[in-house]
Amino acid sequence: MVDGAFTVEPVTADDPDATLAGGHEALASLVYDGRDLDAAVRAGEVSVSGDDAAARRFLTLFSLPEKVGTATS
């Protein structure tokens, strides 16, 4: 971290426990909307390789803050 900011860059892990692959919308729906992983795999939108339990744990590591309210005009 430099001056309160950090950079995130995609990298390839040498030996990942699990790999999730799919489009950004499909992956976001798993992480933020709680979409069922099995359903996404069956639909062909996401693939999982490696440790299935690790992939499922990974999906629980992210959350969005509570919505504050709706802006009105």
C-alpha cells in the first residue's frame, strides 16, 4: 500500500486449490447475488476445477455493504 492506495492485478497462481471460470456477470451473480453454483455450472456459464469446497468457500469471502436508500429526484 502506498499513500493509502493499492493496486490489484490479475495473476496466475502456480498451484491453486480451485479455479472458477466464467463471464464477469455470471461470477458476480455467484458472489454478490448468492446464485447457486451448481445451477451456474449446469447452465454452462461457470466452470469449477480443483477442490469444489474451496471454490464454494471463496464465493463467501465477498460482500457488498447494505444499501443506504434510494435517491429521489
